[in-house]
Amino acid sequence: MEQVLIAKIRALSPQQVAEVVDFVEFLAAKSAKRAALDRLLAIAPALEAAGVEPMSEDEIAAEVKAARAERRARLAASGPAAKDAGADRA
């Protein structure tokens, strides 16, 4: 199957190859997000047993906003090429 896929990719135009790369990156990011959610959900019972109060939606939104700002700052500090590569993930 892998060889068939490689042969099909080789037959594509450069623009189509770029679209394939974008799609593969999308799938990888989707998988990473799902894995992060699964890890978070796995510790939820332990947090509840420890008496940790759940976060409000506002607290969660603030954490997400702070993490995104930190990521943008890191990308900006590492230069334009890195910034372009991560712009759609922020």
C-alpha cells in the first residue's frame, strides 16, 4: 500500500503535493490533539479523588489564550520561517 501511495504522490503536480503535505500535517495535529485530550481525561478521576475543583469555562478559555500567546511569542522569537509554519496552529 505504501508503494502505491508513493507512486500516486509522484504523479501529482507540485501544488497537489503541497496539498497532500498540508492534509498529512492536519491529520498529525488532529491525532496529537486527540492524544492530549485522552491524557487529560485519564487523569480526571485522580483529580476528582484528590478534591481538585474543576475549572470554569472562563478559566479554561484564559488558559488556552495564555498558551496560544506563549506559542506565538516562541514562534516570533524563532524567526519568520517558524512563524509561517505554526501560524495556522495558534
